[in-house]
Amino acid sequence: MTKLFSGPVFASSYGMILEGAPEAGQAELPGSGGDILLDRAINKILDLADRASSSVGAEDALLDAALPLGRRVISHLSELSDVLASTNTNVTMTWESKGTKRRTSSLSWESADRCLKVLKTAQVDDSTESLTGVLVGGSKVRGVIEVEVDGKGVVVVRTEKESVTGLLAGYAERRVVVEVDVLTARLAGGREHRIYSLRELTLSEAEEL
């Protein structure tokens, strides 16, 4: 639940203010450690704006941020990008909350057009895979583990940040079987971009013996 205020910010400018509901029961997102749902959603939009404006690797950065959100969200983001790109509109967004220090992000119509082309043309498929390899690293900050998989090299697998330390402590440098969800975006020209998310991790039979 939100409140939306709109009005002139300064001469020749128009702006909007979006506020989250003050009721704690409605604002809390279960399992998020006290994060506010609206805060997380706005930060996702700002992340996408920053990545769309990146001069290097913007396409892959956009897909990394957008794919885990699902097809419906990707469709909405495409529509938003289309509005900015088709009207040559540049937007500056500022957000501040209890969980986020004041943050500003700008999205030009050129960047919105880049975002639109990437998200609208990508064909997204989901599947599951079983990967066998050695757990060689990870990052609690990024919420990932790294598995060196036979024939694939090092595969980065997303997981809950809170579980990374335990996984490294129990399985680092050991051969494991990793069950993953795979989101695949097929882009123009035949290039594929994949995101792996952890379902289950166990020791391989060789390690158990």
C-alpha cells in the first residue's frame, strides 16, 4: 500500500513522491530481515536504471538484474522503458527511506531504449539442471557460490546470502552435485545469457566414498 503525491518540483519541472504505508504489518516483507517491500522494489528499479546507463556490459548487467524478477515484471519494465524511449523523456529518480540512504539515479531516453530492446527481444526460458563439480568459492555479499563444473568452467550460482558461509564451510574444495534452476535469455544473433539459482547441494558419490 502506498501514497502517491505529485506536483511541480521547480520551474518547468514535474515530479512525483511515492511513500510506503506507515503500518508495520503491511510494510514488512516476511523473511526479509525487516526490509520494506516498497524499499526493495524501488531499489530494483534504480539498479536497472544504473545498469541501463552503463557504458560497458549494459546488456548482460540488465539481464542479471531483470531475469530473476520473472516474465511479468520484465513485461512491465519493458512498458515503462517504452514510454520513456518513445517520448524522448529523461528521468531522474531520488529515493530515501529508513533502509536506504538518499539515492539518486538517472535514466535517459537512450538508456531506456537500450533497456527496452534487451528486455522486449529476449526470449526467456526456465529449466532445471544437475551440475557436478568442485565448490571453489563464493561471496556472501553477492549471494553466490562458484562451482567448477566439468566441461563448463566456473559456474556462478545464486543462493541466499545467509547460506553462503555454511556452504563454503561444509563443501569448499569438495566435489558436489548442484541442482539448479536455470533462467535462459536468448538474444538477437543467437547469444544466450544464463542465470543459475540453487535448489539443492549435496556431496557427490565419489566424495561420500
